[in-house]
Amino acid sequence: MTLGTTLFATLASRNFSRLQTEIGTLQARIASEVRDPRPSADPTRAVQLSAAKEMEATLGRYGANASSAADRLAHADVALGEVAARMRELKDVVLQAGNPTLSDEGRAGLRIVAESAREALFALANRKDAMGQGLFAGYAAGPAFVKEGDAVRFAGNDGQPVAQLSETLRVATSLGGAEVFMAVPTEAGPRSVFDLADDLVATLSVPLAHSSPQRSAEDTARLSLAAPPAPATVRFTLTGPGGSVEIEQRLPGSALAAINAASAQTGVTATEEPDGTLVLGAVGRITVSDMSRSDDPRDVLATFTSADDKGGWIMPARFDAASLTDAFDAAVSHMAEQRARAGAFAASVDTQADAIRTRQTRIATAIGGLEDLDVAEAVTRLQQLLLTQEAAQQTYVKIANRSLFDYLR
């Protein structure tokens, strides 16, 4: 290849252009304080940086999940705190309703308080989080609880929303509505808070307000069992001079045979009048107590009167003041336990959120180490390039100004 002035100028121009590009790129890196992001510049660093950025994005998602979980659990804690307050309010009503000197007007006032608390419980059970999702509905899109006649039914599901807070840790972000509101552990078995509230309202209303779970008479009494709307089984304890026995009878039907069958144990005999009323006789005191019916009505179950017409209605045993007090004690304790569970979930979320922030700080430091430019080293390199550029330009000028005759001399 022949070396001429034109080719020399072309080669020099290319070298100057490459050098100027490198200088400009380095100046831009110094200004931004960021290393060359191209994988070709440092393949090992590029792989490390890619992995670090992926982890940074993952931690960002975990952090967002933790924030959402903390917010949802905070809503649940507030709701459960209000539910607990309502249960304590209902318990206070039970205690006041047990006052034997309470007037009908006072009882009506307590009933209004109980009805208001019952409606508040229903609203709290359907409380939603900031995203509009039911706090106690599981994965159901609709309300957690719905009213069906006078009863409240759980309409959610048993799903428990969780938040992914690390590669292996998943934390629940709510409590199951059925467990919180429908499973208060009472002596009679699991009961819903709505049933307990309805029982209380019923005891403050006629006829239960004027009924008793136990009636007694001397020597003789009249017992009339209320007819159920559908076949049901009634149970009660009959106590006479000889002792006590539990009587069980399928209704509609007469308990005459069952009472007389236990006469040797109780000392109580029975006869039946044409209208179905049982006339009980004994030499001594006759008591009917602990009455219940399989259809669990909120109504009187029987009428019991003595020979001098003293006595009155008998209500289910669960409406007794002591039974209601025990049931609401259990409900208050149950709600405290449920709120403690929600608090434990929230504490787990807070702890993991701190761990996520620590990991994010470490990843940010690692990314900074991979991305940040060593400015001192870059400035030194820039000075070298500028010096090289200046020397090359001076050399080019000297050579370009010479001719063949200069070399031949």
C-alpha cells in the first residue's frame, strides 16, 4: 500500500476522532459520576449489577407488600378494638338488666342500647380496608356478613389473605370472619356475637322480660308446654321431693308418660287436662328448670303456675342472667384474643419491614459500588488522554507541514 499525504490525513483524522470520543465519554462519566453501563465495558461487573438490580426490584415489591399488610392490619386492629368495646357495652347491659328493681322503662332504654350495639357489630364485621376489600371476608369480593331475616350469616370464605415479605416468609394480613364473629366459645358451644346480642335484646323484650328460667310451686302446679312451629324436642329438669330427673319430650306430644315414668325418682305425678295442660302433684316442692328446645327459640317455652296462680312463663335456660353474663365474658375474652392475634401479625410485619429496609440499604450500597465512578482514577485517565491528544496533534502538524524534499535533504 502506498503511503501518501491523503491517507496519512485520513488515518490521523480517525485517530483524533476516536480519541475525542473517548475524552468526551470520559468527561460525561465524570460529570454523572457513573461508570460505563455497557456490558462490554466490564462483563463481570455487568452480571453483578444486573443481579443486584433484580434483587433491588424484588425488595421493593416486598417493601410495598409490607406497607400494604401493615395498613390492612392497622385497619383490622381498629375494627377489633371497636368490636371489643361494643361487647363490653353489651356486657354492661346484661349486668344492668339483672337488677331486680329495673322498671319496664329502664328495660326499654337498655334494649335500645343493645339494639344499637348489635347494628354497630354488623357494620364493624363488614369493615373494609383502604383498597375496599373486606377485612373479615377472606377472598370474597362481597360483604363478609349478610342479614337473612332476623339472623346474620357469614357470606365470606375461609381464605386468609397473606403478604409475601421475603423469599420464604408469608404473613397473614387479616383474621377469618367466621372465627372472629361466629365462634365465641360458650358453655353451650360456639356462638356468634350476633346471636348473643339478639339473645340480650330478646331478654329485654316482652314476653322474655317477664319470664324466668325456673319456676316452683308447693304440692301442686300446672305445666303447659308451648307448641313449636315445627316438630322439636323439649328438655327440662323436673325436681320433686324425691330428687331431680331430666325430662325429654318430642313436640307436638305430651310429656305425661315421661313425667310419670320418673315419678319414683322425683316424687312427682302428672295428670293431663283436655287442653293438654299437665297437672303436677307431689308432697312437697315442685320445680321446673333448665328448659331448652332443639329449635332454640327466643320465646317462652312453657307456662308454670301454682294452685294460687303464682308463677308464669318459663324461658330457655340460656337467657338466665348468669348464663348471659358468662357468655358475654367469653365474648369479651374471645375478642381480646383475636385482637392479640392481629397484633402478633402486625408485629411480624413490622419486624420484617425493618429487615427489608436493612437489605435495601445493603443492596443500594452494593449497586453504588458497581455503578459509581472512581472520579480520581477517571480524572487521571482524562489527563492522560488530553496529553496524548495534544502530543498527537503537535506531531501531526509537524509531519503534515513537511514535503518529500524535506526528507530528501
